Amino acid sequence: MNKQASIYIAGHKGLVGSAIVRRLKLSGYNNLITRTHKELDITRQDQTESFFNETKPDFVFLAAARVGGIIGNSTYPADFIYDNLAIQANVIHTSYINKVKKLLFLGSSCIYPRNCPQPMREEHLLSGYLEPTNEPYAVAKIAGIKMCQSYNRQYGTQYISIMPTNLYGPHDNFDLETSHVLPAFIRKFHEAKAEGKSEVEIWGTGTPKRELLHVDDLAEACLFLMNNYNESEIINVGSGIDITIKELAEKTASITGYRGKLCFDTSKPDGTPLKLLDISKIKSLGWQASIELDDGIRNTYQWYKENLDKL
């Protein structure tokens, strides 16, 4: 991408989109196109077509999505599959119609089978059954991948699909019903400390392991891949290191200053037991993550405290 190119970041207010905007500006890209959901509803085909006809972006980062953790996926499965399918279909097809030069689609590590060999390689896609707790979301994301690949094959487009691991950082979702595990921990421990609670309940056994990647690392990877990767095959983006939920809870409690007891409710679901990405493909291209987990949690907790009144 040259520095004068017009770049549309779909979902620029979210965790990933806001990080991509920060990264692009830091790298000297200033011709950025953004719209809030109130200004543009990309689940609506008519609005999406009008917007692309008006703005004619050269490049697109498709970071808009309905996302959430186990509770959100379990409670709103219809919303998760419908909204994500609609967003992807509208933005990808309208990008083709308007001759967008290149599009980057953000997938998710949940596309891989529940009992996938570890670490999960790109070729493991569609090799087994999905995790039931987030199957509608995963199916939608797989459809987005296949849509990008199909348009590349039929129309010669350059649409790349990247599969990030579990993300966290500034502008995350801290709602306890719909958030992912780390922001939920940050909020739970912060509130428990403020209220003087002697214990905090945590879903599941604490034994599943999760890989975590700071969203600023992901944004750097997105820009790197937009400039250096042109294959239709998906590519994993992660830190290459995983940690148990119990260890993550203890680490987050320590960083937030909570000193109470952690109680694991084993009647609640654990989700996928292991989720570690094989990142050898992106490392071979010359990129790897640089933000340590402890530093990333501190950075995210600081942002959370500074923005509490807006959340």
C-alpha cells in the first residue's frame, strides 16, 4: 500500500479496528476511511453498496464483527451467525464490485476443530467437529474465509484471510456477559478489589489453556501481511505461547491487586481444552509478536481504569 492510498477500516471503533487505525497512522497512512455503526450499518446491503460507491477505497481491512466469549456465543447464537455472515457477504462482494485492490479478512482461531492437534496448523481447517459453544460464530468465519478464496479463484481478487489467536488490549469488551476471558478477569478482579470481596467465581475447571496476543501486535501483523502476503491460504497470527485459565486468573489478579480467593465453578463449561496456533508460517515471512503478556495485561488494565466512565 502506498501512503496516499485510501484505506477503509471496517469496525474501527472495536478492539481490532482501533488498533489497526493506530498502527496505520503511526506508519504514515493518513487517508483512512471510517464510519461508526450509527453512520453505516454494513449488515445492510443497500447501505454498504452506497458507501463503497461514494468512497471507492483502494484497500479494506475487514475487522468488523460480532464477537464475544462463551456466555455471549451461547446466549445469542442467531445474532452471531447472522450479523457476521451479513457483514462478510456485503463487504467482500461490494469490494469486488468496486475493484478494491486488496482486502484483509479477520478470521478467528475458533475456526479450527475442538480436538485439533496442537499446535493448530492452517491445514487443520475443516478437519473435524467444531467447539459447540461457539459453532455459529465459527461457521460464519469459515464462510468468510471460503468467500475470500472463492472470489480470488473466480475473479482474480487479492483477498487474504488471517486467523488471530485470543486477543486483548485497549478498547476491548469488558461486559461480563459477552466478553472474552481476560477482559472479564480484569473487570471482575477490579470490582472485587473495590468492593472488598473475599472471593471471585471463575467459570470452569481452570485447566484449559489459551494463547493470548496483544491487539497492537495483531495490528502490526495486519499491516505486515497486507504489504507482504498475497496467498489465498489462511495464515495464523499468534504469540506461540499458551497459559492455563487458572494461571491467567492468578496473573491478572496479581496485576490488578486483588488478593482474595479464586473459586472455580466446575459445573460451568470450559470450552475448547487447548487452543495454540502454529505460527511457523508467519514467522518464516519475518514477523513475530513482541509484547510480553504481563506488560500487555498491565497496559490493558491501565486503559480500563482510565476509561471506566465510558464503558
